[in-house]
Amino acid sequence: MREQEVVVGEIKSQTYALPSGMTQTRISFVCKTKGEHEEQHGQGRIVALPDGETKMVLDMDEILLPEKKLSIFQQNLDFVFGSYEVKR
């Protein structure tokens, strides 16, 4: 993400006990532009489910993150995660 001048900040991790006795973990983070005038332009959540599945949701502001940078960001996600579903 650094190629797109995006940094991750304000990371928060929470673990919840489920009625089954298992746990679920949620990680929340904020995406900002780097530089002296940091602007928040997105946020994300990663949820680790008890069955071993992990889900990630990214909500990016397409006005603050131009299409070209968003496209490069999606290409990096393709490389790191393989297949994923884009919802707009």
C-alpha cells in the first residue's frame, strides 16, 4: 500500500467469546494518506471466524483515492490474497 502513499493507522483488535465457547477476533484499521497532511480515506475490518475462515472488508473513499491508485491497490490485493470479491 505504500506505493499508493497509503498507510494503515489506528489499529484495534478485539476478541469476543461466542456462546459455543469458541472465540472470534475482529481487527479494525484506518487507511490514511501519508505525508504532513494525513487524510483518512478508508477503513477496514478483518474478522477471523471460529471455523477458520477469515473475512476482510475494505471501505475506500474513491474521491480521496483516485482511480489509478485504487487500481494499483486492487492489483496488490490480488497478489497477496488471490481471489476476492469486489463490492461497490
